[in-house]
Amino acid sequence: MESLKDRFNVNLLKALILVFIGGYLELFSFIYFNAFSGMQTGNLIYIFTNLIDSNYMKSLFYLFILLAFIVGIIFSELLHLFLKKKEFLYRIIIYSTMIVFLSLSLIFKTLDQINPDYLFYGGPILFSLTGALLSHSFTKLNSHQLSTTMMTAMIKQITAKIVDGIKEKNITFLLDALDIFLIIISFIIGVVIFYVLHPYIDFYYHILIVLCMVVLLIIVEIINKMLLNNHNEIQN
């Protein structure tokens, strides 16, 4: 029978960090750009409501963000297929690419002081690309169909798991529900921390916080890889 010790592993830790970043970036994107980095349902609604209201440039703006997310997913999927079973290398490349995109957003913010159009398009698109990489790499960490941002689906899943676990007296379902609960809490913490810090720190410091979290992910990946290699050497 699976135990709590089996569940609370490095993969869960990495998943929680990814979801924290997802919550942080989602509110970040909404407050600074009035758009979503991961929740493309919201952007899709904005595309057509602005189109109906004849706000064509605004509709095009949200369309670009949606397309950027699709491009990010395609890139992530192709990279995963190319690397096949090299999961460690895949995630390191994804996290490094996220660092590049987030760093570029600082350049667009600086350019915004010269021409606001730079931030209008560049910043949100970079955040959408980051959200796509975040979402896809998170999916590859989990056997369940979980998400870094879609909390409606998560709440639905946790409710179903609890009901099934009680009905069938199956501890695995209840442990699945606990995983999802921790994911939701991690997302909430990301949102809350951004909201609390937002009045006191500016765009640059927010980016620095997210960059530190991504670097932490890379460090956790490297340490985990080293421990696994040492474990395999001892067994051999």
C-alpha cells in the first residue's frame, strides 16, 4: 500500500514550486497587463468581447497572447519528443528558457519608458510563453491531469477523489486528493504573496522573486539528479 512517504517526494516539491510560480505569475500578469499568462479561457473571452465591441486592437492584443501560449506549448511538446526519456535535460532546458523569457521582460519594461507599445505587446507575450512552459513542464511531472492555473478543474478533481476514496475505501484516491489539495494551496500562496507584496515592490523585484524560484527549481533538479546517480552507482 502506498504511504505518505512515497507521495512526499522531490517530484511533489518541484510541482508545488511550479504551481506557486503559476499563481504568482497569473496575478502578476493580470495586474500589470490586464491579461492572463496561463488561464487562456480569460484571454479567449477578452478576444471576442473586444471584437464585438469593435475594440479591434485590444482583441488582437489578446489573440497574440493566446497564440504565444500555443507556440510555447508546441515548443515544449516538440522538445519533450526530441529528448524522449531525458526528462532531467528537458526540464533544465525548459526552466532555463523561462529564465530567458522573464529576463527579456525586464528589457521590455525598460523600453516601455521610451515607448509604451513595447510593453503592451512584448511583456504579456513573454509571460504567456513562460506560462505555457510552466504548464507543460508541470504536466510532465504528474501522472494526474493537473494544472498550474486551472483551479476549477482541480477543485472538481479533489472533490471526486475524496468521494471515490470514501465510497470505495481506497487510500490511493485520498492520497491523490491530498496531492491536489497541496497544489491548490501552493497556487493560493503564490497569489497571496504577490498581492501582499505588490503595493511595496515594483515590477523588477517581482521578476527577481520569480527568477529566484526558477533557479531554486534548477538547484532541486540538479541535487535530485546527483542523488539518483549516487544511488544507482551504489546499487551497481
